[in-house]
Amino acid sequence: MKLIMAVVQDKDSNRLSDALVERDFQATKLASTGGFLKAGNTTFMIGVKDKEVEQVLEIIKDNCQSREQLVAPISPMGGNADSYVPYPVEVQVGGATVFILPVEQFEKF
């Protein structure tokens, strides 16, 4: 058995959740915040049999796309202001960061 932990952007959360339910996979959703953009994310915890891992990874890939987003840079506090760019910068966001962990034992009460 494996535990799949997938961190996805909030914009992809409902679409991924619906796709997992449609394919009979149960997941626990946790609200989380990204460190770089300090933007809202959702972390999915999905327990699956070893043979189902690839199927769940495909569902995640199909429903969590990366995209470009304009982000206003944070001004340097006490740093060198010479390199500070005061206009928005385009960065890649979205997609999914996925961790697959072995599960030694699983209980459901």
C-alpha cells in the first residue's frame, strides 16, 4: 500500500477532487500555503494499493496543469535595492508536487 501526497494549486483542487471521486478514489484534503508565492494550495492524501499508483498519478497529471502567472515582487527589506525590479514578473505556477510513501499499516475505524 502507498500514501500519495499531492500538493496542488487551489485552482486545480476541485477539478482533481471530482476526478478522484469519479474513479472511486477517496482522498483527504488539507489546506496548505506555498512558501515561495505564499499562495493557497491544497494537499491531497490518497491511500492506494501499489497497483493503483500509476492510475492516480495519471488523474493528477490530467487535472493539475502548470500555467504562467504575473507576480508582484516583494521589495527587499534592508537588502540591496539596486537589483530590485518594481514591476510584476511572470512565473510558472500550478501543476502538482507529488510524494509517494510506503504504508506499513492502515487502519480505518
